Amino acid sequence: TTQQPGAALPAAAQPDDDLRTGNSVEALRGAVMAKLAYAVGKVQADASDRDWFLATALAVRDRVVQGWQRSYHTTNTGGTKRVYYMSLEFLIGRLMFDALTNLGLTDTMREALSGLGVDLDKLREVEPDAALGNGGLGRLAACFMESMATLAVPAYGYGIRYENGLFRQVVKDGWQQEYPENWLSFGNPWEFARPEIAYDIGFGGHVETHQVDGAPRYEWFPSETVEAVAYDTPVVGWRGHHVNTLRLWSARAGDPLRLDAFNEGDHVGAMADRVKAEAISKVLYPSDATPAGQELRLRQEYFFAAASLQDLVRRHLKKYPDLSNLADQAAIQLNDTHPAIAVVELMRLLVDLHGMAWDDAWRITQATFGYTNHTLLPEALETWPVPLMERMLPRHMQIIYLVNALHLDKLRAEGHSDVDVMRSVSIIAEGWGQQRVKMGTLAFIGSHRINGVSALHTDLMRQTVFRDLNAIYPDRINNKTNGITFRRWLMEANPALTAILVDVLGKAVLDDPSHLEKLAQHAGDPALQARLKAAKRDNKATLGGIIAARTGIQVDPDAMFDIQIKRIHEYKRQHLNLLETIALYNAIRAEPWRDWAPRVKVFAGKAAASYHTAKLIIKLANDVARVVNDDPTVRGKLKVVFLPNYNVSLAERIIPAADLSEQISTAGMEASGTGNMKLALNGALTIGTLDGANVEIKERVGDDNIFIFGLTAEEVAARHRSGLSARETIANSPRLAEVMEAVSSGVFSPDDTDRYRDFANALRDHDHFLVTADFDDYYAAQRRVDALWRDQAAWWRASIMNTARVGWFSSDRTIGEYARDIWDVPVRAAE
Ligand code: F58
């Protein structure tokens, strides 16, 4: 059809503010049409889904901005303390349904668009998934941002606006390949560029000392400066009461072009400085396999820490004459050690730039910072070579030495002398052939509170990595068990379940998840069970469609969906699951007539690009899938799927379709886990080890409603000390021996029979992650899962108990605890 020019333009009858803020079907429809015409520049007849998405997002954004400005005003005039959540990762995913849900506009918008012949759920799928994070740590930051807005905690998230988020995973012949994910290529309707908010960030150069009033003053003369430019994204909380800001920094070269060089014909060289400067915000987590990669990572850390501190100091000084009351006005939370250099930068700002006395500056710094630890794995604890620090941040290195010297002097004065203790609490590590700065120790010393992310993890922090520091400062370490935002992980991801919950429990459950507990009374109700089962079956059918589209594999929505979704890592033990899958496959083939509980095993997750074993595990999953899925004897009983390119949006589809949640890390290694919470909330039963937050999930859902197996953290530690051999374990388990032999000899890799030889031998020789030690117990637990599945009434009873009992894992509860115990800020009372 041909469209009359102008015919698609929005009705002039609509008053302007109605187009901006009106929430009726007509107002929203008019608003989207106006955006399509005037912001996107398209007529309806030519508009693609992407154009409609942009127009819709911009119309929704207008409605967010109102509350944003109100919140800004209230915070500014109220003189309330602000929270600054500093994180190198914000795994926010798609944002349209966050805004619609929290503003209560989803249904109205759906109706408004349908009047234009546009399907909101189709638009949902064209929004790029902002993958500005690797996994749990980044997603936690995103959930926290939403909960801080919900609880009206005045907060800024500070991070980096990576041009390329986490890579897009393509699986070719079973092998992972990485492709760049340019989420910004079609524009980002949620952000506001703030080119006027820009700070100079220095690198390199030298330090000069001069005397001021008889005392030395230090001045850093960087040899290079990069500009940090702000981009703001509003984060709207539940029911739209409060809106906070996620401020992400983009790197910009001071001078975009060396015009002299360009005019002399050196077109590429003329831009070299710019390329180097702007590399800082090019990619999330540059590979640290090379020195250049490590250096870039440290540049990212300092870049965003320094920009954020300049920003918050400027905000403070707009209101107060000096920085002496900074700690009363600002709480800065360090999301892991990645922003820990901020401790040193704040000292530099206070002492070198604002002339504050060292001791006062240190007191303020400590009172301002809190530090969250997310891992105890030694290989994941950040340390930086002193020579690199000295070259890149010479003044910071001096400050670190002084902080360390004063810290160790104070301990000596208090009577500490043990060399091992002094070595462990020193910020500088000797050895490995070179000195390194331990960022965890720096963050600990520079903070008034240090927290772990589950009860077990916090205990292990006290016993292992921070044992000596904890003995000296026993009040600093505290626990803050992670949580998830129920708006995204229940209401947006699983509208069918949400509708049932509202029906049974009343609308109040949307505001206060403690109402979920009442569901337990109905756990045995056959009618409720039937409704939930039907809703889950629909979710499984939808996921089945995605599986078929992406992999060509057909799955049966009536089979048990057994799900392991997370980064691929040996400590998370996807290979334990695969070995069990093979054992089950063998068992079914041996006795195909038995009444096996039909299962679909779904794996999804990305491996770090340079992590060879993790990539081999992906290949093994695909190899096992091919053999199992092609075998007619197990047809209808077992399917194996590796679903490529796991991300937040895919998680939103998988989680509501899960029956069984695999949380099978080596005990003591998974700090908390948060996928475990999302899956349990959506009614999946957990099979898991006593690790991370699984322990607390078990305490809440009850032993009958969870499948626990394997060594405890203590037993794992004892095993590691004893050095028990895996060969013996394998020899004692005929089932495991058979599986190991099959993998090792190439049963699943007939095209390359040596493919898994070394991998199998590594399990036989070291098995650091105790896959073999836990195998038999895991297999037995899986057979208990089968037995329960065969009793569907009992299964659904347990499923309901999971949903009913995990309300505590709301990130609103977690943020409430941070606000009370670490930040000392009030939160908005529940409705
Ligand atoms: C995760 N850490 C923990 N790190 O593994 C998980 O148990 C916990 O639930 C979660 O944090 C939230 O507390 C995590 O995701 C990373 O992604 C690192 C980021 C920096 C590069 C190496 C991975």
C-alpha cells in the first residue's frame, strides 16, 4: 500500500504533555507514532521492527524521565547520602520490559501497539542484549541497580560503556567461536550522552615533590591523558517511585587527529593516539593472555575509578565547602577488586589535590568504601606487577607503599611480629620473581566493611584468604547473601507463573515476596499443581521452539527439562554432568524397556576465549549430544542439547521452562550462585552440592525438596590435603570406569579418537575439581530425581515448595542489608 505523506503522522489533537506522560492506550499509541515520525524519521509503511522498537522505547523513556527528574530533585534538595556502586560490569540485558513492567504499562502498550498492527512481543526480541558483563558478578550489579531504585536508595552505578560487550558465541562443528557483539550499532534508545560531563584521566609520566609550609607536596605529571565522557541510563524501580542513574564512561582522545601528520599523508599514524586512548572502552574484559592485554585491563580499571571519583567529588563540592564530610554523603561499594585502585585515587585527590592531612584522608577513605568479594579461587584474585603500576600510575604506587608501610607499622606497634602473618597482610607480595600489588588486601585495608556473597563463602573468607586480616580486624567481614530481582526473573520472565501467584496469593505478592510463603499451604492441591504444570508446559514448548530453531533438535515438552546454564568452567563441573549423562545413556541402552524418566539435558554457557579445557567441554557436550540424539534405542528417553550464545535474554526463556536446576560446583568454589535462586523461584528443583547459596536454599526449601550430594567444602579441603588418587576412585566405580574409558578412547569422537585422551588423563591424574570423587553420589542423586519425577504429584508438591520458600532471595532483601549494615542509608518502606 502507498502511504500518503503525512497520513502516518501522529494526531495533532493530542496535547504535547499527553504524548510525553499520558498512560492511556491512546496516549501511548500517539506517543509511539510521534516518536516514529519525529525521532526515528520513518513513516509507518516503511517502519521495520527495529524502527518500531526504537519508537516504542523512546516513548517509554519519556515516561521514565519524569520520575528521574523528580528523584534527582528530591535527592539533591534532601541532602541524603548517595550510594555509588562501582563495577566494571553491568550485565543489564534488554531494558524495555524492565521499564514497562515497573511502570505498569506492559498491557497498555501491548494494546496501543496492536492497534497499529505491531506486536510488542516481537519488538522485545529485536532489542539488543546489553552484555556488559561476564556472568554472575555483572548480573548481580544489574539486579542491585534495580533494587536500589525500587527501595529509593539514591544511587549511581558507575562503569564502562563498552562498545563491544561479551562476545557472541557461535558453535561450529561443536567448537565455540567468538564474534564481536556490537550492541550499539543501531543506536541505544535508553542512554543520554553527556558530552559536557567529561574528565581528564592521566596515565604514566612522573611525580615532582616540592615543599609547602615545610611539608612535602607531591604533584603527578602524567605523560598521557584520556577523556572520560559520561553516558547516563535511567534505572526505574518497581512501580516507578524512584529512578536512579547508571553512568557509564566512554573513552575519548583529547585530540582526535594529529592534523600535521594527516596533512603529510600519514593518515593512519595521525590517528594512532586516538586509537590507543579509545581502546579503553572498546571491549569488555580484554584477554589477559598477553602483557598488552593486562595493561589494557589495568587502564580500564583506573580510567573508570578515576572518572567516577572526580564526578562524585565535584558533586560533593557543589554543595559543601570541602571534603571533610564526604563519608556522610557518599558510600562507595567496590564490586570485587576491579575498582580497588579507587581507594588510592581518593587518597591522592584528598591529600595531593585538596591538601588534606594524610590521617584525615585515610579515615574518610575507609569510612567511604565497602568491598564485596566474589571469589576465593587463587587464580582469580587480582594482583598487579609493581613495575607496571610504577610505569602507569607512578604516584599511586608511592601512595600504596605508604599505605602499606603505615599499616604494617601500626601492626608491629600493636605487637604483631609473625613473619607469615606480616607477609599475608601486606599489600605487596614478594615472590613469583617479582613484586605484585594484591588488590584484595588493598581493598580490605581501605574499606570499613568487607562482605562475602553467601554464608558459606563469607565463612571461608574468614578462614582462608582473609584469615590473618580477619583476626586483626574481626568486625570488618560480614555476609550479604546475594539476591535477584523478582521483577525481571519472575514477573517479566514468567508472566504465566506470576498470574497464578497473583490469583492465589493476591496482588500484594508483587510488592512483598514474603507472601509467597502462603503458597506452601497449597502445595498438595491437585488443581494448583495442574495449573502450574500447564503453565510450565507452555514455557517448555516455547523453549522447545527456540531449541529447534537454533540447533535443529526436537525436544518433548513433557520430558523433564534438566538445565545447566552458567559460564563454562571446570569448578562449575559441566563435565560431571556430561559424565553422568553418558552413564545414564549406557544404562538406558542396557535396559531400554525400563520406565526411564524422559529427560532433556540442556547446557548453555560461554567459555573464556583462551580457556582451552572449557572449550573442550563445550565440544564434548556437542559430541555427546550427537551420539545420544542419533541413537534410536534412547529415543523418547534422553536428549542432549547445547544451546549456543547464552545471555540474559536466553536465560529469561530457559529459566521458566526448567524442571531441574544443576548447581553442582565443587564445594567451596562457587561463592554464591544466583542462577540457583532464579531457577528455584521458577519452580525448578535443585540438584546440587553444599556450595555457595545452595546451602541457604536447602535450609529454606527443606531437605525433602532439594537433591543434595557430594563432598562438603571441608571434605574437599581434606581431600586436597590428602592427595587421594582419582585412579583408585575410578577403579572402585565400574560405572565411572566405563564412562571414562568411552570418553578417553573416542566413542564420542570417532572422527578424532584422541580428542579427549589428555582431558580424561588429567581427571585420572589430578582431578583438582573432584569430579571423579563426587561421581557416584551424583549419579545416585540423579536416580532419586528420576524416582520423584515418576510421582508427578510429589514432584509438583516439591516444586511449589521451592517457589514458596525462596522469597528471601529477593535482591530487595540483600540491598536492605547493605543499606543498613554497610552504607548507613535509609530504604523506602514496603507498600
Ligand atoms: C560470581 N563471580 C561468582 N566473576 O562466581 C558467583 O558465585 C556469584 O554468585 C556471583 O559472582 C555474584 O556474587 C563472577 O561472576 C566474574 O565474572 C569475573 C569477572 C572478572 C573476570 C573474571 C570473571
